[in-house]
Amino acid sequence: MTRSAQGVHRDLAAAVGRKAVRDGQSTPTVRGSDWKLATVTAVNGDGTVDADGIEDIRRQATYGAPLVGDLIRITQSSTGNWMAVCPAVPAAGDAWLAPSLTSPWANFGGGFQGARYRRYPDGDVSIEGVVGTGATSVSGTSAVFTLPSSDYFPLATQMFGTVMNGNVIRQLTINNLGQVRFVNLPAGAVTFININCRFSTL
């Protein structure tokens, strides 16, 4: 049975329309900007990363410590350029991580939890552990360690109470640069002092 010219034209128009939709879904200049989650496969020396087959994704300044395997959020502009905005927190949150402590601070030991930190899916960060300075004297404000990147920093300085040897209450602060510090310490060695806090980064 011979199809009418009108039917052929109608089918052709439908096929062209479907192709236009497909092209628009994959063309940034048509669909506008977009974002997705991707896993870093390479860290380049020019401020870019590769992820999920996409090369040379420019990092924002806040994504300062990229690692292969990072789950990151990337965006594509309407001109087709990709940017790595920030690492994404896995559904279960980050694993506990051990910081590099600033001398003379060290983990207290003796079966007590050493200093560690982690990030939760809701953007909260927890820090816990027992540290001390051994026989070394400290006083005033003393930095224990610095959190690794702005994804772990509070928006403003957070203050918490903590307990040191002698059952004395002291102040712990975490500022918006991620510096974890004890403040108003009297001169002397700190046998042990506790860290146990949770704060928002949002």
C-alpha cells in the first residue's frame, strides 16, 4: 500500500523533532548550564582535574586539595566549559580521618581515642579525641591542628567547653580557616585535654 505524501512528511517532521530534542539534551548552548556528580580520575598540575571521562575540569579555589577518587560536583556552563565546584559528601558521610597535629601536641595514648575528624552528609563536622603536650609547656592560645579544606570549616568561629587534667574547664575554638585551637591556657604542660564537638559548615 502506497503511503500518501502527507503521511511521509508527517513522519519526517516527527523524526526531525525527536532528533532536535536529543541534540538539545546534550548541547549546553541549547539546554543551558548543568551539574552532575563525578569521580576524579586524575589531578593535573594546571589547576584542573579529570573525572568520568571529562578532561581538564577547572577547580574552584575552594577545592584546594584534590585527590583521585574524590566524589565531586561539576558544573557545565552554557558555553560548554566544565568547573569542579567542590567535593560531595558520600551518602554515609566521610570516614574518620586523623589530622597532623601541631607540635608539641600529640595524642594522649593509653587506650584513649586519638584526635580524629569526619564530615556528615548534612554538612556537620565532628572532632574528637584526647591530646596533650607531654612535658612541654604551652600558654594562651595554642593550635592543635588545622582541618584540611574549606569543606570542613565553619562559617564563623565556634567555641566549645573542654576538660583538661585537674578537671579544669578550658575553651576550644574552631575558626573559619579551620584552625582547631585551645585558648586561655595557663602556662604549663598539658597532660591531657579532651576534644569532643560537632558543628555546621553551612
